Amino acid sequence: MRKDAGFTLLELITVIAIAGVLTAIAVPNFLTYQSSSRLKGALSTLRGDLVGARMLAIKRGVEYQVAFSSGGYQIIRGDLSSGSTFDPINNTEVARDFADEYPGVTVSGSSNPVFSPKGTVAAAPVTITLQNSQGSQTITIYIAGKVKVN
């Protein structure tokens, strides 16, 4: 009586083929999910920073500007005592670079919103667009300082 242990070559090839098919199905879905998650994460981060800039303006009694650049933005505290309204070199509170934090996500704003010490935004409404290969999302800042994800 002979006991065979192990798997035949045909069984191993079948298992490898099934694993290959499942991987071919899963990888594109994972990449779509990853890209979509980056956009949602960037949107959440930006919204939180905008609300935070408004709260800092109210708390500290000075203006805060959110200045958008090609790959991100800076939140700059106003410094009227130095003669210049916003000094990005010395008064940057937050600097975000989406190329590092959220690869593939770009941000653009219709203007750079300035939150007053009362929490309002003078040049409102301000529309900010985040986009990547999966689509785009917009945030609108209204005159009363409300930040809304559209």
C-alpha cells in the first residue's frame, strides 16, 4: 500500500491560475479605492484647516489668510504691526503640500480667503476645488465664514 503525500503539478497550476485571476480583478479596484481615499482625505484635511483658521482668527483677534499654491496651501497669520498684512516667511501657522501628503491631488481656489477676527470672509463666496484621477470635490466659504463641502 503506497501513501502519496503532497499535491500534483496539475493541482498547483490550478491554484496559481485562480490566485492570478483573483489578483487581476482586485488590483484595479484597490487602486481606484486608494485614489478615492486620497481625495476624501485631502478634502477632510482642507475643511478642518479652514475651520481651524476661522477659529484662530476669532480666538486671537487677527486676520488669517489661506494662500493657495500649485500643490497645496499655507495658513498665514496677519501681522499688521510689521507694516505688511501677511508675512508668509514669519507668520505661517500651517503649510500643506498635497504632493507629499496626498499624491495626485491638486488644489485650486478662486481666491485666497481671509478670515477676519469676527470669523467672516470679505471676498465671499470663495470656491476651492480639489481633484485627482477619480474626480473632483469643491468647498465653498460663505461671507459668514461657513465652510461647506459641496
